[in-house]
Amino acid sequence: MAALFEQLARAWLAVKPPASARFRGLRIFAADGVVWSMPDTAENREAFSGGRNQ
């Protein structure tokens, strides 16, 4: 996990982000709590399976 973090940190720091990629003056690197939403169709359930809490 540490090696992955190091690789990502180097890649993130190599690119100058736009001003919109800042929150209160700090660079944003990751955000937790992402929720993906998609239509509840038979095709999507077959392709992506259901959530474990559904």
C-alpha cells in the first residue's frame, strides 16, 4: 500500500492542477464517500451485480 501511495503522490504532484481543484487554498487529491448512481435495470444488475447491502 505504501508503494502505491508513493507512486500516486509522485504522479499527482507532477501535474499543476487548475485553480478549481483547490478547497480553501489546499490541493484536493482524493475524496471519500463517492456514490455511483445508475438506473436499476435487469441489464445493469446482470452486468454489475447488486450492492451487498441491497
